[in-house]
Amino acid sequence: MARTDALAVDERSDPGAGAERAPDWETVADLPASAKLVARVLEHEGTLSGTEIAEETRLPPRTVRYAVGRLGEAGVVTESFSLRDAREKRYELRID
């Protein structure tokens, strides 16, 4: 059996084949540079607020909101509310 045939058989026998994959860095590769920067900062710093991301990246708050929005649409970032201040959103990277 040729290698390509073996791969085709494996994909058909895998019940998870074709299912939506977990987000990874390939997902981020097609996003704007600001989104890539925000993703890298979240990778190194952990969960941050939009203000903290702006401080770390030196990006304007509007650019941070845009970048986080694009990362959220791609399923790479999760958003939650701060327990200290419900008006503040916290962002966490979902890539391992």
C-alpha cells in the first residue's frame, strides 16, 4: 500500500478526522501583525486586560481591540470579565 493510500485509510478510520481543530499558530499566521503581536504577548504574560496589552505592546487601545477581536473570531483568544472590575475584560490565549 502506498504512503498516500495509508494516510487516506487512517483519515477515514479516525472518527475525529474532519472535525474542527483546536486553534494553533497556523491560525494566527494569516492575521494582521498587531494580532500576532498580541498573541505573542499573551503567550508570554498570560491573561491580561486590554489596557495591560496596550502597555506591553505599545499599541493604541483601538488597535488592541481590533487585534483581540480578530483573535477572538479565529478562536485563539477567550474573553472574560475581571472579578475586580466588571467593566474590564480579560483575554487569555487558547493555543498550547
